[in-house]
Amino acid sequence: MADYQLIIIGAGLSGLAAGIRAARFGLKVLIVEQHWQPGGLNSFYFRQGHLLETGLHAMTNYAPPEEKRAPLNRLFRQLRLSRRSFRTHEQICSEIVFPDRTLRFSNDPDLLTEDISREFPGAADGFRRLLDMVRDYDPFAPAPWRSARRFLDGVLPDGRLADMLLLPLMVYGNSEEEDMDLGQFVIMFRALFLEGLFRPAETIKEFLDMLVDHYTAFGGEIRFRAGVKRILRRGDRVDGVVLHNGERITAGSVLSTAGIPATADLADWDIDRSAYRGKMSFMETIYLLPLRRGASIRNDRTIIFFNHGEHFAYRCPGEALETSWGVICFPGNFKGLPGTDPFQVRVTNAANYEVWKAAAPGEYEMMKERWRERSADQVGKIIGNFRQDVVYVDSFTPMTIERFTAKAGGAVYGSPVKLKDGRTHCANLFIAGTDQGYLGIVGAMLSGVTIINRHLLRQE
């Protein structure tokens, strides 16, 4: 008899949600996590007495508790969590900034519609048609890959508007370069523009603590500093895992949230790894500024998505960092969220994993400082000079992402090829998380729940 009915590799949000769902229905579940705390990229650390969150800029798919069919509320029901006791703060307003145009959006979809009518009057009717199409389209129905850019070209008369809409959607959850699948476009469009952004009232630490406590209350087990060395495989089935310390743990099924390339390595699964390796990775810099500096910079938005170029090209940069476009986040700018001193500014830019990987140890830190300054030059054009009186600054690169998420190449959004049904070449080995196709915090958690419902609970 196996030690567990299910072993889950990874205590990120998809792994925790999968564990809760399985344990809730009585499965004997073990989550193994290579690090000392849960969350993966959506985690936290302490510096100079400050708790700094990683990954959590804002959660997507906002919905008030009474909207029963909304993804967020369906997720909470599946996990038997109280949505009404989950306190949230909605975004104030976010903005897309291009050289000659700006578009605002909030959790009221009408704001974006009004701004498009003002900035692109000739595209207003096309955008209304786009809204109808997005609402009617089923992104979860089996379908071949379809270009979102070509779709937009057929609906919107101005390519600049298409670029402006694609920037937030791609940065928030696209693993492909240049284009994205239409189904993924629809998912992200609804999540950001129709439902909107919010954050929990508490920090990511409290959110993760809540999930872990809920999981263990259902009888689930979790082990930290328990990295998996290999997945035990016999033919087309798996029998469990071997940890780095040599311990062998057997299971009826294994669910991996480590991504397709890493899972293939663990299971000795013969695939073309280059086809499954994502190229989109990022560098993020966290700045802590004294509260008095807030009056001298532009900080009236929740998130600013900016592009200084004539066109928007979502691809891996040729250099270490792409500074011409990126994301500026003010994590404190949510409705009703008390201000803090110091306050945070977080900047995200696309980064080249191979360049960072090739850097010698001494050069690596100098590269971070050099590229951080170049990035700040571009950010300053939008919010003003914010580098004076910085209390603390820290950056993480594609190398950091790979280390803490096991995502090959630091590809935050995983493989450009998704296993949407979660199945692998082994009958009882499943994939959840980014490489199953659901992205964002709510999406990642829904991914874990979906795979448990589809493959594990049906077996019981």
C-alpha cells in the first residue's frame, strides 16, 4: 500500500489549492516543497525590519462576494473558504502609458471604454464589438491555437490600441513571445479589464498562512526543505518520489507544479525540452521610499504599464534587460489601504535569462546595479525622479525566479506549450499551475482545483 494517495510537488498557490481540495475530500495528501516556506514566487522575505512581498502586485478577477459565479468566489467555495471573511481592497486606478496616448482602467469597465472613445474615437465601435466577443467566447473549449493579434486586427482599426490592450495582458500572464493564444487573451482580458484588480487586506504571508492552516486542518501534510530528486516511474505509471536526502515516498498519484521541463527531468520523460521552455522572464526591483517623497513623484495610480517605443514588442530582450517598456506598481495604492512609511515602488522589466546566467558571481551584482539604474531612468520619465532618499532597494532576476520556482530559464509564466487537461505521458502523473494554462494568483489556484476535480476525485 502506498504511503499517500497523492503527492504534490511544490507548495506554490496551485499546489496548496490542489492539496486543500484533495484533502477536503479525504485523500491522504503530502505536499513536498524544496524551500523553507510556501508560495513559490508569490512569497515574502524580511529586510531591515520590513516584510517585502514577491510576485503579488495585485490579484486579478475581482468580484464582490454576492457574485456567485465569479472565478474568485467559485474558487473559495471549492476550497471551503469564507469569501465574506476574506477582506479585500480594490485598485484605485491603473493606467497604460504610450508616447502619445494614455488609457485608464479600474474595476469599473466603463472607465476604459470612455478613455478609448476619447483617445481612439474611430475605434469606439470596434471596441464595443470586442467587448461583446470577449463576453461570448468560451476560452476553455478545446480549440487550436489562434492568434490574438490577428483577431484584434480584424476588430480594431488602430494597431496602437491593440498594443495598448495587449501590454497589461501579456505582462500579467503570457508565456509566448510577440503574440498570445486567443483563449488566453480572453481569460486575461476578463480578469483585468472586466473583473479588475485587488489585493488582500493582509500581506501575502497571512494569505499563505491561511491556506497552509486550512490544508492541514483537513488532514493534509506538508514538508519543507524536501526537494524532489526524481519521480519513481514504472512504464507509463509513477509510484512516488525520491527526495534529495534519499528518502523514498510512494503514492497512488503525483501532481507536479514545477513546470513541464522540470517535471520531465524528474520523471525521465523524453521530450523536446526546447519546445517547452519559455523565454519570457523578468527582473523586478523593489524600492522603499520615505513617505514624504510621495508628494514629489507621480503616485496616483495602482499600476502603470508603460511603453516608450513606437511599437510594443513582447519578447525576450537581446540584452540583460528591456527598459523601454515595463510595469510600475505602487503596492500601497488600493482603496482603503492604510499608508505606510516607507512606501514601496516596484518596477518590472523583461529580462534575458541566458545573459544573467552567463554572468560571473562578482559581475552579477554589478549587472543588477547597472541595469537597475537604466531601468530607473525610464521609469523617472513617467513618475519623476524617485531615486533620492531611497531607504532600501533590492532586485531579483531570472536566476532568482528559477531558484525559487523551479521554472526552467526563470520563465515566470512557464512553457509556451500548455497541457490544458493536465495529463502527461504517465497515467497517474499530472501537471498543474502555469504549464496547465491558468495564470495569475486566482488562475493558479483554480488550476490546482481543476486538476484534482478532473482526475483525482473521479477516481475515488
